[in-house]
Amino acid sequence: MTPEQLTGQVQDHIEFIQEHIGLHKQVVEPFKAMQQAAAKDGFNLQIVSAFRSYERQLGIFNAKLDGQRPVLDINNCLVDMQSLAIEDQVHAILLYSALPGASRHHWGTDIDVFDPELLSGEKLQLEPWEYERGGPLAPLNQWLENHCQQFDFYRPYQTYQGGIAPEPWHLSYRPLAEVFEQQMDIDVLNQCLTNKPTTAFETVAKLLPSIVARYVKITA
């Protein structure tokens, strides 16, 4: 992967299987195979989010730092951002939203999945309770637990390890994602962010070593 591909600045490594759903070209067939297997077991496995460009991730991050979008804590409670130092504001955002350039969604290897038929017409929130026991997507969650690794997918954010909050809906295609994760480093991120800086860029740049260690290098 080139630095531009790793950081979501280009999409020539991506194949769009739906209008807004793009996967790395080598992930399309493994996902379709998993989707077909799920269908045989009665699940309508669909992607809600896949490839995400740098610009889109930048918009999400800046909107949260500027107070235009809510920021939630590990208990899904609203964070009072104004009461936090700028460094703590950045970390509060990174709990759920990746730093632009550092999102695994840039690679096309990572997807957020659900089954619309299990929601009974309710709107998807992408919150852990939906996938936990008693939640509408719990049956799909169990199916993924039992089967996703057969197709070389795994869940990098299955448990909280002090960085990113648990995301049971997030799947990653291991054969590629682990390689791309190793290619991602501070220099790649710093060059990207220097060219297209975030809000509070000086603070973000100062925090890059801890951000990479805590939120980017997460292979398990």
C-alpha cells in the first residue's frame, strides 16, 4: 500500500460493491463468501460502513472537536468537552472515532456489519447493547463469533484495551489488515496530517506517538 492509500487520500485500491460501500479489491470475494454463508443460516449480513476517505474522517473528527457533533464516553454518556483540556478532548474523540489518516476504514479491509431484518424497522444505532445478549442483533453477533474467522475476518475491537471502545459490529480482513497496520507509522501519519491538518493540529501532532501506540497498533 502507498502512504496515500494507507491514509485514505486515494481510493484506487477500492472496489465499490454498492454506491457508498467500497472494499479493498482483495476483500470483495471473502466478504461475499461470508455473506452467502450467513444467508444459508438465515441472516441478511449487510455492510453499513466500509471504505472511508481521509476527507470524510477529517470531517467527523473536526466536527467533534469543534462541538458540532456529540462525543460519548465508554458508557455512551455525553462528554462535557468544554470541561476538558485539549489533549483530553482529542482522546475522548478517539475512543469512538479514529484520527483522520489512521482509520482502518481507509484500507478497505474493515467493515461495520448488521442485519436489517433483525431490527424490526428500528433505526440502527451502532451501539454495543444492540449486539449483546437480549439486543436485536445478538443472534448475528453469535453467528459472527462462530463463523467470521472461517473467512479470515476477525474483530479488532471486541474488547476494550484502553484505546478504542468495543465495537462488536466491526470486522477486519486479517490477511491484509495486519500487513497494513505494520506499514502505518508516525511518519506516514505526520506527512498526511501536515498536508491536510485537523483542527488543533499542533496538539494532535504532539500526541501522535501515544495515539499510534494506543489506537493504531492493536493487532491481537
